[in-house]
Amino acid sequence: MFRIAGIILAGAVFLAGCTTSNQPSQTAPLNWSLPNAAPQPVQAPPVKPPAPVVQSNAPPSVVVAPAPVTTWDALKVWAAAHNIGAPHRLASAPLLTYAIGSSNGVMVLGIGSLAATWNGVEIHLGFDPQFIDGDVFLHDLDLQKNLEPLLCEPPLTFGTNRVIVIDPGHGGANTGTRSVLDGRFEKEFTLDWARRMAPLLETNGWQVFLTRTNDTDVSLSNRVAFANAHHAALFISLHFNSAAPGETQHGLETYCLTPEGLPSTLTRGFPDIWSLRFPNNDFDARNLQLAVRLHTALLCATNMEDRGVRRARFLGVLRGQDRPAVLIEAGYLSNPAEARRIEDPAWREKLAEAVAAALK
Ligand SMILES: [Zn+2]
């Protein structure tokens, strides 16, 4: 169901997108890519704004802080206040779908769907858009944290600080997940991807530091400290995914930290306390812009299945970062076809080239 909006718009704008250009708490997982069941988005029940929905939107096991005052706004009113054109209806069935655009690009929203698209690439909202008395309503925080950075703010640029830290996930005894084909470990592939990326980024003017250059385990908190010590302008953590023992799930996911007040796309069973704010939340807008930039480039280069730009709050390697930071899950080692690609050095070179090209 969540994919419908993306499918509808894919033909219209996907090509345009392609041609442009831990230790924060005891709850943080030691191993981000432990085999796990397919992540499920948190579903918002249909509600009529402005009723507060924060409590009812949370899974029952999640600890939720006292509900903040929540408000919903008519999208057309918000658009007018931001000097962009009013949303217009794209489709009525099977999903009621609206598009809203600016000179930056086009966002497509499906009523009742947490999945939206930005220039044809899937992004995940905190609350599903509602259709009330003939108008589209969005949660204020989605407007502030998801629509505004993409539709209204200047696109991501890089200043004079050209230091980037690339973080090959896992290492040493922390093996990450493993290939369904032959048991090779994620840690090997993330390191190779990073090593291929470094000279390409240097060619583009970046000074590159890797959190590890060999098969050693580095704690999540030390990966954050490493980026601080190097005064990095950007931080990118590299991973490959798993849905073992399932073998069918496949595709690309790019994560950035959940903004304060919004539910996460993925919790992996960790408490998702919406009221928490982390240092990296200072970069909410640029986190999203960076995630979208990298996600789009990787999709265009590889034609992987688009599983979306997603939000998570439990990722210790991201939330303490004092800079825009994202985590990429570039395919599933539990899927035989994707594992075969990931094991191919030429494929990893392609992944490296895509990231480097996105940061030119
Ligand atoms: Zn991993």
C-alpha cells in the first residue's frame, strides 16, 4: 500500500531526479544489522485534526512522553504562507494522491499513507496525511521537518569545510550480518566500499577519514568521537541489510535521525521516545537533504528497489553527531540476488562512485 504513491509518480519525475545531478544510551544496539524481521512503519490511525493523536499513534509497547500539543494544517494554507503553489490532485484511486511543487522539486502525498515521494524517491512521513472536508491536512511537524527542508529551503551545498568521515559499519568481532550465499560478513563489504569511496571523494576535493581502515571493532561512541576529533562536515555510515531468514526482501534504505516529536519509521523494538532531542537534531533539515541526495544517487546508479529515506532514533552512530549524518543500508545480504551483487567488487565500485558523485 505504501508504495502506490511512488509508483504513480515514478514515471513522471523519477527520471528527472536521476538526471540532476554509540553510545548515547544503554538502549542503543551494538549491532545495527543483526538479522531481523522486516521493519514495519508505525501506522497512524485516521483522525480528524486538530485532535491530538500522539498517544494513539504509538505502538502499545512504546514508552511515550506526555503528548505535546499537536496541530494539523491544511496543506494549501501552509503552501500559501510559504509562497509555493497549492497542492493539486494527481489521482483519486486506488489512493487519493496530491502533488505539491516548488522550484526545488515535487512531493507527492497519499492520503492515509506514511510513504510520500520527493522527485520520485520515497520518503517517510511521521504521520499520514488526512483528507478533511475536501482539503489535505498534514501534521505540523511533517510540514516543518519533511516538507519545508525539501520544498522551501535552498538545496544542500558544501562550505569551506571539506572534511568527511566515512564509517564502514561493524568490524572485528562485530561482524554485522552475513551473506546468504557463502556466509561472508557485512563488515568486509562495508570496509571495501569505504576504501573505494575515499579516493573518489578526494578527487572531488574532500579530505576523507575512515573510522576504521582494517578489520577492527570500533565502538559507536568512538565513531562519533572520531568525527568530532576531525571536525568533520559530514558523516556517512555504510551498511548492508538483512531480513534473514527471509530471502525476498531487497532494496535500498537510507536513514537519518528522527526529529523531536515525530515517530520513527524503524524502532527495531527499542523505545521510541518522541520527546527526545539529540545533538544531531540540530541538523534535521540538512540530514534529510543529505539522505535524499545520497539515496537518489544510489537508486539512479544501481536501479535498486527504493525502500525509502527513513527515520530512526536508536542509531547511536548518528544521534550524537554534530554535523549532518546519514546511514545507508545498500541492499540485503539475505537476498541471494542482492548478495551476489554486493559480493561483486565492480558493484561496490559503482556504489562508491554514486556516493562520490552525489557529493561533488
Ligand atoms: Zn550493519
